[in-house]
Amino acid sequence: HSFPTRRSSDLEISRLTEVNANNWNVPTLSSGDPSFTNNYVLAKLEANNWTVRNMVATNGVGQRHLIAMNATSSDVGLPMGSLVVNANNWSMPNVESLAYFWYDVDSAVEINAKNWNLPKINDVNHIFALHDHLEKIDVTGTLDKPTIESFNRAFEENEELNTVVGLKVTSAAKDLFNLFIHDKKLKNIDTSAWDVSGVEDMRFMFYDNAALESIDVSNWNTHNVKHISDSFDKCPNLVLDLSNLDMTSVEDLYDEIGGYQVFHAASSTYSPNVTNPRRAI
């Protein structure tokens, strides 16, 4: 099924299994612009090479952009969790925030959003948060921009997520709070090339990643990190040595009143294979 390049109100295509929406050119994206909603049987969406000229920011959880999926329809009676979205090579020359852009896309099992042109992007908070079925995300060449300051909750609470490709943090990043919290099936992610030298907040970054086995922090410069409590907490399979991390600026290693350690990474109860959480304090 193919749709011409055009502006549209909601396209309700609840019984289509495949949609080709490549090469669209739209002024902006909002609740009244092109979207694909109530797609209970949609298995493939091709939405490559879009140009979104005028949008400056997404405006939070209340809006859905490109896709708005609902729970399983009683009329159709088919389960969610089969949709593959290819949305590569987008150009959004004026966008400054993509907060909540892919938030809660219930039907998606895979999202490929590679090589986006985002010269002004600053904020990707909650961009891929809260999916029930999403297993794979590829953001190669998209979330590696040297202007992104906040990744707050960007991949939060994806119950089935096991593969993230192409995520790269640059020196502009200040906020990694709750980055992968509650992603219990994520086993490995390449963090070796992350530049965290500007990061101040890492709290709960990999909290409750029960399947996480390996991340590389050997080259991380954490001199500016102020908040790191519970970053690797509840990761029983993670093998990690934090002895090379600089904790001189960290403020939440100890509770100011009780004096007990609140950075639980070395606790045998929570993450038994994460060692040496303190240095130069």
C-alpha cells in the first residue's frame, strides 16, 4: 500500500499489513498531521526520507508523532508486537527537542531511525520510553549529535528490549538519569566510545537491568559527575570494575544524615559483580 506525498489528518488504516510512506514532505508534526493510528495488524511501515521543515519541539506525552498505537482491539482481536518501522534519513533542520517522540508505541517490535539530520537537537528525553513489545532500536547516526544535552529516561522501561545499536553519547551530554532503567532484557550495549566528560547526573542509569552482562566504562571521564547513586544497582549478571572512575565531584555516595552508602553498585545483594565503586573520596 502506498500513499502519495501529502498532508493528512489521521490515517486510520486498521487492517493494512504494510504501508509505504517514503519521501514525505511535511511542514510539522502534531496531533493533526500525518500519523498512523489504530494499526492493529500493521506489520511493516516504511517511512524513510521524511523532511519535517518547521517543527521545533515535540510537546510531551500527550502528543503522538508518526505512529499512535492503541491496545489490542476487541474488534480485530489480534495481538500487538509485530510492527517493524523503518524511518531512516529524516531531515528535521529546526527541531530542538524530540522528547516523547517514539513514546509508548505499543505495537512496535523494531524501530530503525538511522542517519537523521538534526543540527539543532538538544533534548531527547523519553524518546524511546515505555514500550511493551519493542525488542530492537537502531539509532546509528541519529543520537550521536554533538548538541544533545539530555538523555533523561530516553530508553526507560522497555520490557522486551534486548538490542540497541548506534547510541553514542558526546561531550555535550549532561543528563543520563534513568537512561535504561527497568530494561530487564538488555544484555549488552556498546558504551566504549561514549564521551561522558560533561555528564553531571547518572542516577539509575542502568538500574534494574537484570540481564545486563557487559558494558565498557574503562575510558569514561566522570570528573564532572555529581549524582551516580544506583547507576548499576540490581544488575545481578553485570561484571564491572569501576576502579578507574573519578568520583571526586560525586555528591551522593553517602547519605548526608545517616552516613550510609547509597551508591549500591558494590552491594552483594544487588549487583555482586560490580566492584570498587569509590575512588578519591
